[in-house]
Amino acid sequence: MGVGTSAGSKLYIAAAAPTTFDESGYDAVFEDSDAVEVGEITNFGELGRE
């Protein structure tokens, strides 16, 4: 597997947790809430399996 990047990624924070941990659950949280985009991330950390 090659190297991945998190360039262009966005991080949002919402007060509510999703009712299901799939696309529809997360869509409901972020469409029906006041989710806030974090302004700047200097290190998003590693993504995926090592």
C-alpha cells in the first residue's frame, strides 16, 4: 500500500453523536446541527493502518 495524505481534509465538531455509525447517521448529525469546522490543523496525524 502506498503513502496517503490528509491534505484538503476538514475536521468538524458536533455536540450530538450519530444514532448509527454509517453515512446516514453522520449525515443526520451534520445536516441537523450546528457542527463547527475547526479553523486550522497543523498535524492531522496518521491515517489508516500501518
